[in-house]
Amino acid sequence: MQLSRYSAPEFDPYGDDRPVETDEGWRAPTASQPIATTLSIPGSKSLTNRELVLAALADGPSTLRAPLWSRDSELMVEGLRALGVRFERMPGAGGFGDDLRVTPADELLGSTTIDCGLAGTVMRFLPPVAALALGPTTFDGDEYARKRPMSGVIDGLHGLGVDLDDDGRGALPFTVHGTGRVAGGALEIDASASSQFVSALLLSAARFEQGVDLRHTGERLPSLPHIEMTVAALAARGVEVGAPELGRWTVAPGPIAAIDVDIEPDLSNAAPFLVAALVTGGSVTITGWPRSTTQVGAQLATILPGSGRSSSTATIGSRSTRPRPPPTAGAASGAPTSTSRRPASSCPTSSRSPRSPTDRARSRGSGTSDTTRPTGWPRSRPS
């Protein structure tokens, strides 16, 4: 099976409206001196929308601290609200908007329509939730959302016995006729088009009567780290989740614990700022960089210090890495492996003993360092 640790859009958001390129070009900004700054990055969209779904299905209220406020996350909130989940915005301590208190519905109710916009997580993560609701829920979105692949979720729900009417399109719009229960059990899908097909079914599976034993049948599996992110989020809420073999995942039926979660900053969005430090020979400090994370963007702390010669130190919490000097003049220096990201193999892949919600909340909140600081990179490229 071909695995991909890279995720790229699988559709053209522009369609026939792609911006017209001209010969005028774009004048890139320049820096007259090395930059030196400290900044914060907004929360991860991938983590925010996974935690919203899990909080909505949990056994009590949860608080999401520093969630990302974006169109995709707000569409997720509105979709869950339409199914009966309650949300309360609370003053946040950071600079990116409110925290969010999520109270699950006593009983999920359909008889509604959910606007997915262009958000893949909304159109894929919420249909299994709607299957647990009573009544029909219609899903639709922007014009180009109807071109995005949905077959993995549609076929998966059909395989679990859910009544879903898509008129054979395998795409939006479609209606999920929820009965308040999903039997669950063994299931095979082809997730070659999107790893979100796997995450969508795993996120709700603990609420299925038999959980799920999910097997991917395709020849390739894109963006494995995002599935690992889903597995880790489930395990942190006490769900018994496993990956007994490549391309297979199991989730046992049971409660999803209500916990308070600190949403990590979106590490991939730190890239342009860290690169700015690299090309100007300056220093950029990103606050709140987690010591351990499933985000692929954490690899920046390893990749960028090795892009040029430097005798300074990249600091991550209380640990640091120092790029090695180049073996010959003009050669790009290497860097030792950073400890900022947990290896993929250490992502939870077996059953986990549930802990108390207090312990889980404490552990999720204690894995963030004050800063990560790639600093003092070269003022010019090695020749």
C-alpha cells in the first residue's frame, strides 16, 4: 500500500474563475536588516474541527481553549448546532478570539439542512454524526463542494446500514435519514481519495453500538498523519482505539469523555515567518509550540535549522538543537533530529486505559512549551 505523509487539495477551488496571470508580476517585499520578533499563531483547523465533533458526542460539556475561528470551523459549529448541540462563547486568554464551551445534545435531532461551504471536514465528519440523530439531515455546500469526492463516507455509511440518499452521485447534495442509532461493526472502504473518509468514521464510531473495525482497501492512503491525529484525539478522551495493522483501525463502543482541550497553534502556518528569519539571518520566536504533537508542521523545527550554516541554537521549550557546522565551506549544514514531534510510530495504536477527565485535561494542557525559537540563521545562502 502506498502511504503519503503529505496532504494536498484534491479539487480545484477556482474552477473557471482562476485568477488571470499577467506579465506585471508581483514585487516581493525585502528586508533591510535581520528581523527579530515574537509572535503567536492561530489554532489548528484540523484539531479544532476534530475536537468540535468529539466534544459534541462526549458524555458531558467540554471547553475548547484557543480554537481557530474560521469559515470552516464556524460551519462546523453551525452544523452541530443544527443537530442540537449547544455552544457558548467564553472570553479567551489569547489574541485570536473566544474560547468555546460545547454541551452535547440530550438527543441529536435531524430534520435540518447543513451548509458545508467548501469545508471537507464538515461534509465528511458530520454525516456519521447525523446518522446518530433522529430524522433526515440534508447536506449541501458551495458550487464546487459538489465536485469534491465523498464516496468513502457515503459507501461507508451504506455499509453500516445507514439510509443515505445521494441519487447515485457519490457527492453532495445528499440526505442522511438518521434513526438515532448506528449498528457499527466490520467495514471496508476505499480512502484513496482522502484520509478524511477514515477520520470521519472513526470520530463517531465509539457511539456506534458495535464500534467499528475499519479496513482501507485502496492502493494508496493519503495524509496518514491526519489519521494519526484523529486516533490521538480519540485516545485522549478515553476511547479504546487501535491500529492493529497497516490500513486497519478499530474503535470500541463506549463513552467519549468530556475534557477541556487546549487547541495547538497551526504549526504549518508558522512556515512563512520562520522562513523570513532564515532568509534575513534574523530571529523569530513562535509562542505555544507543543513539545509533542501529531501535526506535520512540527517538522519545520528540524528542517529549517538544517537549511544553512549557523552556530546558534533553536530552542524548543527546555530542550534545544544546534545545527552542525558544514563539513566543507559553502555546503549546507545538517541538524540533529528535533524532539519537538512525536514519531508517527508512537502515535497511540493500541487500546488505552481510560483516565479520569481531570487527568486527561491536565495532560493535554501540559504538553505546550513557552516558545520554539529558530534563531540566528545565515544572512546569506551558502554558495
